[in-house]
Amino acid sequence: MKSRKQLEAQQRYKKEQEERQRIRNEELRLEMERRRREQQEKEEHEARIKEERQIREVELCRLHCERSTALLTLCSASVASWAIQQWQLKKFHWCMRCDGLPDPSHLPQLNAYRYRWIDISQTTEPSMERLLSRAPELNQVLHDLNDLLENTHDIPQKKVQQLSQMQRELSKLLSQEIEAAVKSVLSDVERHLLPDETQLNVQTCSKLFTLALGTDTAKNSSLTLHDFPRLGVRLDLPQIVLTNAKPVVASFVWFKEGHYLEPPLINGVPSLPSILHPLTEDDPLYNLVPENMRAKQKETPTDVDLVAVDHDEDQRGSPADDVKADVLDLNSYLLVMGILELQLLQLPVQPRRFADWTVAYLEDGDAIKTCEFRAVFCESGAAKEAEKAGKRGKNDDDDDPGDGKESNEELRKLISFKIKLPPTAFWLGCPRPVIHQKDSGTWKSKGVWDVRFFEEIGGPTVQFRLEEPAIVAFSQAKRLNLPLQGWTLVPSHMRSSIINSLVSKPPAEAAKGSNTNETRGAGGGGGGGGGGGGEGEDWSDDEGSDDEGGRGNGTAVVEEAADEPDEIEYDPEARSITLTLNGAIVSLDIEIQEHQVLLRRVRTSVIVNVQDLTNKPMTPFELIKSLRRRGLEISPSYEVSSTIEELAKNKNKAVENHLYRCIAILAASEKFSFLHSRWNQMAGDENFVLQYQKLENETMSPPALAQVSLDRTRLLPYNESSLSLEQENVKDAEPQFYADLLNALFESSPVELRNQILDPSPAFVGTIYTMLAATRPASTA
């Protein structure tokens, strides 16, 4: 047993332990209370700092947005005033013209011109000479009318419909004139034969169309192959066509532009992005701009593309057609270099001449009959043979059915068509031949067999087979030049000095400099190589001689190397900035000036001759339309860009449009350059990252990075070669608040440069913004 002293000691020890525990608990409680109080004070302090920062940022945002709004309003008002003035001058010019052509805005004059054209056609003798002399005049009338329809301004909607209907009627007059000329040739073939020749071979070229007629007038002729070397066309007809009682004439017409199947782009100019467009609700400046600059909610746009709507409905066709994969989607494809119309015509009874008398036999009202032909063949067998031929990849010259070397009989029952593609278009791959369906108005690939594409020295060649004569066009996907590999926007005089300085440097140093100053992209190397001489050159009267080759005289058209000096002479007095778009295959240098742009350079590995487009002043709409006709899309829609895996997620449209406005105002001072950043696609859908440089003491500063989002812009303390950008917290990279890129670079600029930013050229700003917003380099690169 424990003694009394032991029990007392044990109780005393227990009480001491309890007291120590109580003291520790009290100290812990006091410490927790102190920490809680400190945490609360810290949170309250941070909340006050955050509230003060928010108040400060709201005030800064208001000031920054007011500055941006004032500049935007100034530019918009000036551009709108200029547009009205130009519209008035254009109407005055059309009204006071003295060339005998009608005023395109005056329907009675257009109608009178149409009836006068028809009257002359009926009262004069048709001929090839009459066709070639009258076509340019009609082309000018159609050009003026299309120019009006592309920007109708204040013309009432009902009159726009009437003008578009008149445009369709006038465009048919050319095809009717061609038919009359063909009829005049076939009605008396002897006058168009060469001495000691019995075979008709007519080849006519002009800027608007290309015409070829070929046949053998000898009785019971077995000729099936028709060769038009000047046009680069070879046509081989099946033997069954020769069973007709009359000889067959192969008629080939290539309508290059403005043809009757090409609808006018009604209000195409206003559809391009412009600083005149009202701002949407999600735009950061929506609540600050005047009421007339805000987009009305839930209202159908007034600029309705009437013909385009009808055309789109025609392209859709019936519901049964929608499920067919061979229907061409014109939202994703371009029709390159017009349409090709192939017909088989029966040669009429030829007139006989007796001394001074000519006796002609008229049958069926002197009309030219069409030879109705449709191949009867085994589709499965033809498909197998076409697949085998495609795998062999042989040229038709090595496997000519006319020589009896081709073993398949099914494909020989079809019409074989081989054509050297014109070198004035961007053939970025094998084009897809499509046939126009007259009943539905759609374009389909059904009926086209054995398509082969040959890359040759003089330019690409396409061979295909048709089941029946048809209207054919070559289609090319809009997405082929996407994604962009990079882009730059540099003052033209500085760009020239940068390139020339890189050329003068040693190779290693120049390569380092080029990565810093100009991202050239995959399309920036390699020239076209080879010439385009020989057959297929004479697609128009102004495409150059055979000595020029496929690239013309080349140096100003297609760059062969990235290290060539910049020999373009820029006007030192003109405001000028150069936009470079480095595509997947084709790279372009576009000089932007006030109210106009100029295509300065084309760098590509494909053979192309665009001398007629380079160094030619055009509006942004005219440049985009011209390149589309040549097979190159530089203004892709969001639907087209979303089909590219790298661009599947579209960037925020409101942020992107405001970014282009800021860049346009800054670039108009010709003191800033902007470049693509490899971090842009990694920044997410709501953020844009780009490089910028300032012109300081006639030299560009090193490139720096800026991150732009909807609520703020940050000037990042990193550069393009930084390896830590992914790991660092971008939100804490720059504590200074800026509402947008314009104010970020404005606040960090000296007073002299600030004054230049606040006094921009509105026309220059508007043109820069239109080109940037149309090409969308920040989201397609």
C-alpha cells in the first residue's frame, strides 16, 4: 500500500499537471485568437487594397476607354464623311460620263442599252470579229453594275433587286453573243479553214473568255482527238459519238470572270469588317460610344445580300440533295478561274459556191443542234480502273487511249478532258472538278471520273473524264493555306531597312535577326522554279510572252529566297505599313495605305504568275475578291478556320475586334510594329498574346510581349524566347492596369509619340483595321 505521503505527492503532481495543461490551453487559445485577429486584419487590409485597386482600375478603365472611344469616334466620323463624298462623286461621274455607256444606277439607261445590244445583234452579221469587238464594252457595263451592287449605299431594297435582275440579264448577253459567233463559224466552215486543211481548229483568247472549236469535216472521219495547243486543252471523244450521221464539233468555252453563273456580291463591301460597323453588346466600348454606333438588338441587318441568299438556297437544293456528299459547299470551297462549258454540236450542211453565188441549206430555222450524248458504261468497273490508274500515277501521254495502250474499256466510253491549268491561279493541290446541275443550281462531283493531277515544269495539268458534255468548274478548299505560320505588321520603310540589314549580315547573324524581326513561315521559302512556256500560256492577252515563264519576269512576283534584298521603293511621303501573312503554302506582303492596299510580294513553292495584281492599288474588298478568283482565301470565315485542328476553338470575337482597332490606331503612327507570338494559341480562347516593337531614334526596340483580354491588357516581362512563360503566373506578371493595348502602349510612350497617337489619319486607321479584321491573323496563326 502507498503511504499517506505518497498519495499526497501523487495528488499534488496531478494538480500541477492539470494546472500546466490549463495554462497551455489558455496560451493556445490566446495564440489562436491572436492569429484569427491578425488574419482578419490582413483580410480587411487586402480587401481595402483590392477595393482601392478596383476603384482605381475602374477610374483608369473609364479614362482609357474614353480615350479609345474618342479616337474611334473621330476616325468613324471622318471615314463615314469620306464614304458619302466618294458615293456622291461616283454618282456624278456615272451621270456625266461621255463614253456612251449607261449609268449603272439608272435602270432605264440599262434597259435601253440592253435593247440596243439585242437590236445590233439581230441587224448585223454575227462573226468572231463582232464578238471580240463588243465583249470589252459589255464587260465595262457589267463591271460598273457589279461595282454598284457591291456597295449599294442608300439605294432602296426594291431597286437593288431590280438591278441584280438586270445584271443577270446582261451577263447572259455575252454567252448569247458567243453562241452567235459559233453559229457563224459552223454555218460556213470553209472560210475559217487554213489552206490545204480539212480540219476545223479555232482558238480564240480574250480577257473575258476563251473559245475553241474543233472537228474534222471529212466524211466518215474517225477522228476523236482534238488538240488545242494554244489553250493547253486536249479533248478525246468516245468512238460512239462518231455514229451520228453528221460530223460533231467540239465546242469549248472558258468564262473567266463575270459569267452568268456567278452571282453579284450584293453589299460585299459593307460586309467586310469596318470601323463604321456598329459595336455589339459584348464590345468593351459599347456603353461609351454614341447611340448611332451601337448595334440594335435582335434586328435583321439592313444590308441583305439578296442574290447571295437566293444563290445559297439554290446551292442547298432539295432535302434529298443535302444528304449527298458530292454536293459542293460554296462556304468551304472556291470556284477557281471561272467556269468551263463543253458542248458537242452537230455540223450543219455546208453552203456551196457557184461562181458569185453561195447556196446555203437552212434546216430547223438555221439553229445549231446539240449532239445529245451520255455514256453507257459500268460504273463499278470504271471506278476500279480509275482507282488503279490513280495508283499508277501515269501521265495520259504515257497511257494514251488513242494509241490502244489502255486496257480498260469502260473509261474509254467517257469523254476524256485534259487541260493545262492557267498559271495565273494558285493551284495549291489537285483541284476538284465539279459539274453544274441546271435543275438545282448546285455543283456536284458526280459524273466526273478518273481525276489525275500532274505537276509539270510549265505548270500543273489536270485530266478527268465526263459522262456527258457539261458545265465544269475547278473547286479548291478555302482551308488549304491555313493555319498561318506567322504574321507581321511593320512600317514599310522600316521593313525594307530590316530586310536589307539582314541580307548584309553574316548568315548566322541574319538567321538570328530574322527570327526576331520577321517570322517568315512555311510559305516564305522556295520559289516557283521552272517556266510556264509552251502550251497553255495564252489564257489572256496580257499574261506575258512564253519567254517570261510561269512566273512572268518573276522577281517582283514570286520570291525565290528569304534572304533577297527588299528592292521595293516605297513613297516616303505616303502613309504606308506592310502586313505580311505567312500561310501554310503561300505568303503575301500587302502594303496598306490610306483607302487602298497593294499586293507587293508573293512567296510560294507553287508556280503562279500574278503580275497583273502586284503593285496595283486596290481596295481591301477588291484584293480579297481577286485572290479568291485565283484560288487563294485570305479572309476565312470562322466556320472555315474551325475545320483546322489547330484552330478548332475560335478566339473571343469581341476581344479580337477591339485588339485590331487598337493595333490600327497605333500602327497608323508608323512608330510601332506588331508580330506573331508562339504563345498566342497557348493563352486560351479569351486571351491574345502578341509581340510589339517601338520605333525609337530610327531603330526598332527589342520585341516585347503583351497579353490582351476582355477586361485588361498586360505588358509581360518576358520575350518570345522565354522558357518560363508557361510556369509563371501570367496574372501577376504586370501589376500596372491598362484597359486595352492602345492605352498600354500610349502610357509607356514619350510625349512626342503620344501626340502622334492622338492625331491619327482616320482613312489610314480604317484601312488597316479592315485588312486586319478581314484576315484575322491573331486567331488564324
